[in-house]
Amino acid sequence: MPVIVHKEKNELVMMKWVLLHHGTPDINTAKRPINARTETLSEKPSFYELMKNRRCLVPASGFFKWKKEGKKKVPFYIYLPDTPLFAFAGVYDYLAGPDGNLLFSYMIIITEPNALTVKIHNRILSIL
């Protein structure tokens, strides 16, 4: 996925949507979070450096959330009608892959739902 990071200037970097920490000894058995709660992210020591120095923007035109209705899950496509492209808040990290090349990965930050999405799900992606 293309992700926007700011180094000396804004750059578009291809990344994998699952966070792999740079200290991960074995990427095959590592935990693979795809999102993190905004209210607990700063409390976790492993994410402090990411929040401080490795924030990113994840471009999107919309996203799906699933609402439980009885035993079924119903998909809802959420988008901004007047904004064809927006971004999610995220954090990223990198590590050396099995081939020695850097492997960049990210996770999206989630937060409390707003008045429109609370009826669908109790968590929502942080849209910027």
C-alpha cells in the first residue's frame, strides 16, 4: 500500500499493512497488529518512538466497517461524499527482511466513533 511519510520532505513509500517492529527477531512468528487505539497508543512503551518520529498518512477513498445484526455481519462502506481522497492517521516502522532489504510496515490508528458511525461499530479509523 502507498503510505505518506515525512522525512526531509513528504514521500510516498510502499508498505505492508501490518506493523512489524524493527526489533522483531522473527517476522514469521511476530505479532501483526493492523490498528491501535488512539487512547492507549501513547501508554505502550513499544509505540512511544513511533508516535514521536514515525507517524504517517494512509490515503484512502473509503473503508468498510462491519455491523453485527444477529448472527450476520453486514458490510457498510464509509466515505466522504465531497472528498474523493482523504487519509487515515498511522504509525510505521521498518526492519530488514529475509533478503536483507528494508521492509516498511504500518498500522492505522483507531478512535471513538462519531455520531454517524456509532450505530455501525464501536471503533472507527482516525480520518485526517
